[in-house]
Amino acid sequence: MNTGADYSSGTTGATKPPAATGGAEGRVLTVLGLETSCDETAASVVRLSGTGAEVLSSVIHSQIDDHAAYGGVVPEIAARSHVEMIDGVARRAMSEAGIDYAALDGVAATAGPGLVGGVMVGLSYGKAVALARGLPLIAVNHLEGHAVSARLGAETAYPFLLLLVSGGHCQLLEVRGIGDMSRLGTTIDDAAGEAFDKIAKAMGLGYPGGPALEKLAEKGDGSRFELPRALLGRKDCDFSFSGLKTAASRLAQTCDSEQDRADLADAVQKAIARQLSERTERAMVAYAEQHPELQSATGALKQPSAEREAVGPKSKSLHFVVAGGVAANKTIRRTLEDLATRHGFSFLAPPMVYCTDNAAMIALAGAERLEKGLTSDIDVAARPRWPLDEARANADPVHKKTGRKGAKA
């Protein structure tokens, strides 16, 4: 197993997204965030005030070396590593923040969804800190952390249209505020990040596969490969990457040279970007039609500054946010940014350091919840599944057999 010597600090200094409304208006809130949902043990301290949020520290211990030999995350190994690392990572985050526990207003911890053995570690540690220090506990949905992560890097006012695209999830959501989100579309099988990783594994690119495939694609010409396009007859905003994953994995077995593999990597990357773009475009059209009160961000930028001020604050514009680990892919980010511009949406994404799993986004989501008085009981349970739009997921589940774990998305 790795030792504490290899965890990294992701501190980037002060960042200023706007504070959420409601709750203790004007109060400065300092929150310790903990993230252990998969293969990163992370802790961060974020301070939220009326003028914005400041990341005081962000420390991440990666388990990539622990899982590389297996070509993917092994839950038992991940959970054991979290147990070994959580205390040291949290202590370092507090040290780098330059504060003691008496300066905290709350403790936020990921309570799901994720590998439940790992989730239990961070949540249990958060409960211990909350009990020992007499602090409120905020159980945070890991996906809600991703949803607010763009607010760690720039002014990102509610409401906005969100594409959440990661290793385990691919969803389009309308985000009206913390705890107030509606699902517009989701994957009916595999997520985009999972497709990246599984195809990369079939191509022998190692783990993690997504970044390796992206790098290889830079030298490729994907036009020589024809890959399937999913759900073309459907008019909704759902995704499907299973057919693409299977077809590309089979093609990988026919690649005899490095150039063959590079060409296939480019074809895969473009196919995933195309599907994300096609479904997002549908969501953008529907979202704009349903919100005539929101002006085109593109049109507003073309107005003289005096006129822009006259029509109202930035919150009255159409905003599109892409978040999650796949948001770090430059080709996908560029494709979606062009799409947003064409449809009059401002484009926002987290800084690269906050695209993949981190605790700063958990601390921010926790601070916004605390500001609204949304805290958790100390006996809150870890959840392997936890949809952001739970009502829609239960009423209209994409995966019909939900089982005892509950609806997936």
C-alpha cells in the first residue's frame, strides 16, 4: 500500500463563487470536507462568506498505484487504504488551512453514492470529529459535490444546466440550487468515463485509462474507424455507451500497430464527445424554451456594458456547466464549449484540479447546506446509491431492477 508521503495538496488559493442564498445570511462558515467514495482519500477546508468561497486547503491521496496492477479499483483495497490514510490527510488539510478545529462551523462528508466500504470510512471519521468537537454534521451527496464544483473556480450563479459526466455517472440536470435539482437525462447503461476506462483497458493502455486514451488520441485519425451511434431514434436526453464500448473493445483486438491504436483512440474520443454533444444540445433547447426569463449569455455579451447592467445580474442568463472527471478531457470540453456558444449559453467548468474527485467540492456543498440549515443526524447511513433527483429516479427508474440498494439514477 502507499504511504502518507505521496498524498498531494491541491490548494489553489482563494476562489470566489457566489454564496448561496438563505440560511444565516452574512455569516462566515468554515467547513472541513471529507471524500472517500472511490479511490481518493481527500480532505479540504473551505470558507464561505457573503462575498464568495475560499479554499483554505485541499489534500488528496491517490490510490492509483494500489489498483494499477488490477486494471481498475478493487473495493477491499480501496477501503483499507482509506482507513490507513484518512486521519493523516485530514490533519494535513487542517494544518495547511492554518486553523484548529475550534474555528470550524461544521464537518461535511460524502455519504454516497460510491463504494460503500470507502464511503463508510470518511463518513465515520466525519461523525467522530463532529461528536468530539460538538459540530454539525453534513452528509453530502458526492454527485451534488460535483454539481457545485464549478463554483470553486468562477462566478456560477444558480440556476444552470448541468452535464455531470464521470466514471460512474452521466446525467443532464437542471440545478436550481443546493438540494434542488431535476434530472433531464441519464445513462441507461454505462457512463462515459466507464467507457473510456474499459476501452483503454482493452487496448492495453493501463489504469487509469481515460487520460491515457486521450493522450494517445492526439496522434490518431479516427476517420478510418466506424463506431455505432446509440439511441438515434429516441427524442429524449438519455445516454448509452454500452454498444460503443463493446464495438471498440472488439476493434482493439484487430489493432496491430501503435498507429492503429492511436486512430482507434481518436475515433472513440470523438464518438463519446459526439453523443455527449447531441444529448446536451437537446437539453439546451428544452431548457431555454422552459426558461424564457433567462436571456442568452451570448447576446448579453454583445451588448454595451451599460445595457448589460440594465437587464439584470448574471443569474438571469443561460448557464451551462460541465463537471466530473470526464470534464477534464480537452476534446470533450472544447466540443461542449462550442455547443454552448452556438446556443447562447455561458460555458463553465471546474478548474482541472476540481474535475476529478476531491474534498473541496464536498466542503463547499456542505457549507451551502449548512448556510440553509440543512444538517444531518449523527446516525445517517452510508449509501451505495443516492440519485440527485431521487423522486424522479424512484418514479421513473432507468434501471428497472433497483434492488435493496435503491434506484441508481
